[in-house]
Amino acid sequence: MKLWYGARTRAFTALWMMEEAGLPYTLERVDIRAPGHPNDALKAINPMGKLPALEDGEAKLGETAAILLYVADKAPAKKLAPPIGDPRRGRFLQWLIFPATTIEPVMVERRNKTPVNSLQSGWGDYDRAMDALSGAMQPDRWLVGDDFTAADLYIASSLSFGMQFGLIDKLPAFEEFAGRARARPAFESASAIEAKEGGG
């Protein structure tokens, strides 16, 4: 597999996932500030021309949640996604897409001080989103049980970003959850790669 990646971008979440999965991969380094970005080569993998993007033979995809699910399903022994047919799969999928569909929009609204219409917005509003997420968290457990999954990874990555920049309140449940996820060896190895690539 080839991960299209740039340091200090959202591609770090996918990099962390690659380290969790333990499957062979290479990095295709992308400078998002370079003239001509995004180029046709990147848009052939991710039509949005954004990072991350993933190639696996004939498979080409963008969108962080899609990449995380794809990689999780490629490494079933790691239990990074409940298998199809497992009743936990539905809740796992809900939390896997929650960062893109809900956390990101409420952070943008909060940063821009945008008036919120909770009835019209698919993501509701900040308070509703954070109440739902914090209510799903239990100390020493992950979102769908005892196994750390791609959904936990994406949620922890999003919470860490949001809390770092003051877009998400540092609730004890969020800090405990994100800190426990960042203590994993795969996060540490991804962070070391990020630092080497210029993101430290």
C-alpha cells in the first residue's frame, strides 16, 4: 500500500492507522504548499486532491474514514474493526464517520462563531455532539468494547486536534480517552515518523 502523506496535515491520522495495522506500506510525500498542488497524480487517487489518499494495487481512495475502514478490514487479526455480521459493527461505523460528519462541522461553527440551527444541521450543534460523544466514553474501555478500533483512533485524533486549538472543551472524559489512545505504541511510532518528516 502507498499512503499519500504530508507532515502536519490530517494525513497523520491515516499514518497512525498504518502503524496500528502493521501492514507493509510506503509513503508518497506531498507538499500541500507547493505550486501546482494538487497535481493530477494525487487527484487520480483522491479526486478532491486532498490528503490523505491511499493506493493499494487497483484500489484508490481518499477520505480519512474510508481509508481507516479499508485498512482495518485488510488487517482483521488486529481487530481494528468489528467484522461484518458482528452487532458492534453498526455502532463502530457510526463513531468512525462521526469526526468528519459531526466533529469537524461543529468545530468550524465554533471557530467562526456561526449561528447554529440545530434542526437544519445534520450534525446538530456543538453541545449535542459533545454530549453524545462524552456519554459513549467509559474509563479503561473503548467506544465499542474492549478492543481499540479505527473509530477510537479517529475520534482520539480529532479530539486531540480540537482540544489543542481550543475548538473542543477539555472535558475529563475527552482528555482521558485521547491520552490513553496516544499512549499506544503505534501512535508513538507514527509521531516519530511525523517528526522525521518535518512535523515535529
